[in-house]
Amino acid sequence: MSLLDHISTSADVARLRREQLPQLAAELRAEIIDVCAETGGHLASSLGAVELTVALHYVHDSLRDRIVWDVGHQTYGHKILTGRRNRMRRIRQRGGPAGFTTSSESPHDALTVGHASTSLAAALGMALARDARAAPYDVVAVIGDGALTGGMALAALNTIGHVKPRMTIVLNDNEMSISENVGALNEFMRRLQVQPWLRRAESRGKAALRDVWAPLAEFGSRAKKATRRFFDPASNNPFHAMGLRYVGPIDGHDVEQIAFYLAHIRELDGPTMLHLLTRKGKGYDVAEADPITWHGASRYDASNPVAAGKGYQWSDAFGDAAVALTEHDDRVWVITPAMREGSGLVRYSKAHPERYIDVGIAEDVAVTTAAGLALRGEKPIVAIYSTFLQRGYDQVIHDVALESLDVVFAIDRAGLVGADGMTHQGVFDMAYLRPIPNLSIAMPKDAVELRSLLKGALERGGPVAVRWPRGSVVAAPEVAVEAWPAVRWGSWEVVAGPGDPADAVAVVLAFGVTLGYALAAVGAATDVTVVNARFLKPLDEDLLARWAGAGVPIVTVEDHVLAGGLGAAVTEFLADVGLDARIRRLGIDDAHVPHGDPAQQHEELGYGVRGIADAVAELRGRGWQRSAVPAPGPAGRAVADDGVLDAVSASSALR
Ligand code: HTL
Ligand code: MG
């Protein structure tokens, strides 16, 4: 008999007998493997958290209590147990559930999240709110060992240990971030082994464990000595030093045992950390054997799982360029905040371990470490996703740009990212970087131009951001660094159509992904010019002034929010120099864009091939008509009830 068929909320789990929990865990695991086979997703992390998930729902009620998952990528089990089982076959796809906990998706999801290290501070806030209202619920934060490397998590622990609200912190420790976890705290946790006396009690059975617990939980004076050993297994336990009660480590795949501890901890005052040792990918051979590959899986055949090859990616183009540049100049370094695989740095980390550092999930540290290196004459490249650079923003301004230090920001996943959705969209970086003095921003059209821009950035000095999208690209031919063509800084290039404004009825300014769309939209037309506007800062002011001055209507196209992007930069420049150009700005208009297929979303948001063609037709046919702008939809709305892209109604097809 299937237990899972009868479960759609925590209360259904709580009705089970404790002995049934292992069966539920087994069913849940099988279901997660099936779901990910169809859709891909964060398989290994979710598998490692299966027993924890069942135990949490057995002890806690996710409608009443607040279970705050960090990152939220390990919650496929949680989603299946809380009424979303049927919809899971479309997880991370258009209209399906998000890949992370999302409070607008379900009342069982305490937090909308996707970036790491936020759970502890958010849970602290919830516990404070609860206590202020004397409300009767529990707050449980679940944080991975990787997420615990983030400064925000550590700073929140510092406050929690000081304020001491009643809360449970589950440390889900699988010794892995996406790649192997790093850091001194991580090394310390490896030294914390399951206590021998605890293991003995465990092997004598749950009853013995209960006997051990009873006096411990009471904190009676008689039990104090024994208690100390259990709660403070190493005299220098840093969690204890930070003011937390510490329990563990315990086996994170013994569901009954986890439930047992959770039930007792919720009765205790103050904050308690329960340390679980888990295995990433648990229960699925391929994922256990290679949790890095199966961290984020593409779809697979569940009976014969083989990881899908990805082909040559923009990240690979960057990694290859970085290796070559480091061989060319031994002052070049690469810093990653925990994204070795995603940023294309596996080869680099092996080729140049002495110039490579993974700082953990600590983007702020990545940026300021680069500043320190630059201050001593080195040439650091910070390899970072657009969405995660948001975590190092003050550091970019304050630590790098004020003194115009030689730091290159190698920004990956710029633009819509697809399945990761709303939390991971790389559509803000130009807007937040553009106001920073001394900093250049560029985006290449291909892998050859990527190399040239990186080389130019290092030679030129000062802070430079080079950004590129997620996805595949044609590899650049292997050529010595000396022979990589130089790009004149701040120059745009005409890639199709008339080179003389006198012969053009419109000019499309595009870059990155949208350049391909622009070329397709313009097609065989001989009177429309397409420009690779590869520098957002500095703009190619000469080119702009020439075309606008000749009265050629302009279309700008960007895979980015309109506020503060290319269209904004162009419009501001033209206004400042007194040129009154006809201009349409295509891009994302004031909306959070959920998960989906990026190419489809670009079309729906009005900056795909169709949107560009329409804008050009409009400009060449009837001239500039404000009335052609469609009525905007609800601004800033995110996911509609069915999760379908709501921003379409606010589409920027014509502007
Ligand atoms: N930086 C920030 C601020 N947030 C995220 N989410 C990342 C980078 C990328 N990232 C993940 S999952 C993950 C990283 C680095 C590893 C988390 O390790 P943890 O969990 O030990 O916490 P585990 O996978 O179960 O071992 C995603 O973007 C999904
Ligand atoms: Mg981990």
C-alpha cells in the first residue's frame, strides 16, 4: 500500500505510526527520482534531505510552524508532501512549481528564496515576531553546510546566539556545496564525529536512546555532566561558543531518530542546532557516486541514468580564456564564490591551483579579496553569476571602484536563465553597475569577442565588467593570446545593413543574445542597420550621435530590465546632447520573470525576433506613435496563479 497517496499536508504525515516513516521516506525518494527523470532539477540535494523532510513534517506542521529552508533547492520532498505532488512533473517549467520554496506558490513555503545563507536571519525575524505576539508556533531553519559558509548565515548565528529566541536550526551537512565544500568551519565539522557513546546507545535501539535523552533534555542538575558531553561534544565547538545549544552530529538518514530529536528540541528554550550528517544523492547510485554532476540534473532515464552532455558553453569559453590569460600573465587570478562547475573553472582550478580560490558562498568576500589582490599588483578576475553579484554590490563600489582597482568581473548567466527562475534571473546587473564611476561594462557577441574583451580589460586596468549569457556558444579557435584581436574600448560595430545613416530607415542596437534576434528580425532588408552595441559603458557616443543626428529611428534591444539598461543609457545620452531621436526600447518592463524557456520568454516579453520586427516595421511605416504603446499590465507582478508568465501583459513589444 502506498503511504504517499494519502499525504497532502504535514497532518497526514503526523498521523502515521513512527515505524511507518522509513517506508514513507522510501516512497518519497522513488518519487523524487521519477520527477527529476522527467524534468531535471536539484536531484542530489533533494535526495539527501528525504529523511529530514519526513521527520520535519512528522514533528512540525508546515502550515502552523515556519520551516525555513535555505536556498530551497532541496525541497522537492517537501513540495511532494504538501499538496504539489501532481504538479511536480512540471517543476521548473513554464506554469509548473518553482525549483525553490516560494511563498506565493504555497502556504507551506515559509520563504521565497533561491540565494543561499538567508534562512537563519529570516527565521530569527520570524521567531522575534512570534514572541512579540506570544504566538504558539515553532520556527525551524534548515541550512546546508555550503550555505553556512555565507557571511550572512554566520552573522545571523552571531545574533541568534545573543538574542536566544526559541528555534531549531537543522544543519544538513553532506560535506558538499555544489562542489566540495570549503572553509575552516567545514574542516572543523569533519572532526566532529558521531559520539561513540551515542552510537552505542543507538545500536541498542531507540528505547535506549530515549533513556539517554530524558535526563539530558531536562537539564536537571544531576544530568548536567552527561548533558555537557552530549551538547558540547568538543570543548571548542564554535556553535556552542556562539551561544547555541548544539546536538549531534547524528545520522541524517535515520528518520525515526531525526524525528525523535526534533520532537525533543522543540520543547527546549533558546536556539538549538541539530547537526545531521547526510549524503548528497542518498539512495540513488549515480547521484551518490557523483553528486557534483547530479546536483542539478538534466532529464534522464530513471532505469538507466546517464548525465546529459551540455556541449560547449559560454562558461567554457570563459574558462578556456582564463587559462590562456593566466599562462600569458602570471599576475592573473580567478576567484569563485562556490561556482567552480557553473563558471567553467574545473580545468582552470587544476591548471592553476596557485592562482585559483574558492571562497565559499561568499560573494562579498570574493569581491573584496579581489580588491586586496589588486592593491598588491595582482590582476584578479571575479567569476560570478549576474544574480549573485547582487550579494557583492557594496564591495564593488566601495572596495573596488573608489580607487579604480584592476578587477575584472566575469559575469555569467546574464539575462533570463530559464529553469532557475525568478530568484536567479541575471537581468539587473547593467542597471546596478552602470551608475558606478570608473567601471566599464561590455557584452561580447561570440567567444572570440569574449576573449578580446577579457584581454582588453586586463590590459586597460580599472574595474571592468564583462557579461555573457547562460547557454552554448561556438568555441573560439585556439590562438596565442598575443594574436587575440584588440577591441577599441567603447566601440560598437555595424554588423548588418547600411554603414551610412543616409541609407538607413532604422537602426537596431542590440548585443549578446538579442543581436541574433535583431539579425533574424531584419532578415534580408537592406535599409535597416544592425549594430553590435557591445559596450554599455562607455557608449559609442560618436556612432550614436551620427545616427541620431541623421534622424534615423532607433530600436534598442536587451535581455535585461529596461530601467537602467541600454535603452535607458541611449535615451539619457541623446537627451543630454539635445538630439531628439525616435526610439523604441525593448526589454523587460518592471516585472519579475518566473521560470520558463528563455527564448519563448524573450518573444513573449516583446524583445525576441517578432518584437524587434514589429518595432522596426512600426518605425519605418508610420513613424513614431505613442498611442501604439499597449496598456501596461499589473506592474511588478510575478507569478500568476498558475505560474504562467504574467509579465506578458506588461510586454514591451512597442515602446
Ligand atoms: N550563491 C548564492 C548567494 N546563492 C546560491 N544559491 C548560489 C550561490 C548557488 N548555489 C545553489 S545550491 C549551492 C550553491 C552554491 C550549494 C549549497 O550547498 P548546501 O546544500 O550545502 O547548502 P546542498 O546542495 O544540499 O549540499 C543554487 O543556486 C541552487
Ligand atoms: Mg551541502
